[in-house]
Amino acid sequence: MRPRGGRSGGYWAGCRGASAALVMVLPLLAIYEGGIAALGGEAALRAGVDAWIGRLTPDRFRVPDWAPSAVLALGLIAWRIAEPGRFRLAWVPLAAVECLVLGAGLLALFRGFDPWFETAGGLVPLEVASTAEMGPKAGEVVGLVGAGIFEEAVFRLGLLGVCYAALRILQMPNVLATALAVSGSALAFSMAHHVGETPGAFSWSIFVFRWLAGVYFAWVMILRGFGIAVGTHLAYDLLVMVDPWAT
């Protein structure tokens, strides 16, 4: 389904491996958890998917709120040990620029569909948690960092990979398995954003755009790796928040 991160081949190949994911995502996890702690440590500051994990955990198995971040960090370290690769720290600025460009590309897609969205249901930023629930600007940014990390971990690194593996076990051709895994994980991604929505607030235009965004992020994951996917998601969310083209 996805090109494997090689041990050589320069920046393009290096970004697809475990080393890039570790170097790019681990600092974001630290910013996310550090930001929450600095803002008081309240559960309301946590991103949607991260918060869901806490809510779905039975009381008798209650774990600290930071446990999902710790598990993800350990998973990235284990992945790096299992799949050695090379990612130069000097490539981090280039990766940041790539994420910004890819995030801007999704925003351009969003703006390209703007007239239809406005007619059918209005514009909506791609977030799980509402900004009202996250409090001040600092809390909003922290929440967006968490959303970029955990949504990509759950829907792309997790669900996309599981769907693809299951379809391949069923002997489905690679191209078809990839297409169905991308589409199915994107559909789940879009549906998740409507969980807890006020009855009657559903909009097909918003649902379709979120599905398209899920497809977009899935292909970024396949072609450029988990680290770039997380960075692209975060870049898009931040661009939406400060969108200079918003009216």
C-alpha cells in the first residue's frame, strides 16, 4: 500500500520511515502534554480522539490522562527499533515546509469547494472538538496539536493499515485494497467528526468535505509517511484558524 521508508535515498525516502515519525511526532506530543499541564491539566483541553479514549476506558481500568500519549510515544520508539532508518535533523525545516505546502493544498481544495459548501451547509473548520470547549487561544492551539497527532494515529496509522491488511488477507488485489482502505478509513474519519453533534445539525456538504480531507490525509500517509501526515494535518488546522482568505 505505501512505499517503505528506506535506509538511504535522501530526504524523500527518509521522511517515510519510523525515524522521521519519531523525530517529528515526539516533540509535538511533548508540546501537547506540556501545554495541557501549563494550562491547568483539565481534561477539556484534550483533543477529541484523545478525550474519547479516556471516556471509553472503564473506571476500574482508569489510567492517567497522559497514558495515550505515553503509549503512542513508546509505539514510535518500538517502531524505530524495529525499522532502523535515517532521518537527518537538518531535514526538519524542509519537512515543516512540506507539511505547510500540503496543508495549504487541502485549504485550497476547501476554498475550491467554497461556493458549494456555502450553498449546501456553510464552511466548517476540520476539528473534532469545538473551540468553545477548549477555552483561550493557547488551549485551542494545544487542542489542534493533539488532534493532528491522534487523528492521524487512529485513522491513518491504525485504521487505514488494519483495513488494508484485512483486505489483502482476503486476497484482494493491491490497488483495490488500497482504494477501499483509503475510502473506508476516510469515511470513518468524517463520521467521527459528527459524534455528539446536535440533532439536526448534520450537513452533507460538511460530511463530504471531511471525507475528502480523510482521503487526502490517507494519501499523504501512504506517499509521505506518518510524520508528514501529522504535520500536514496540524498545518491545515492552523491555517484554517488564521485563514487570511476567510470572509
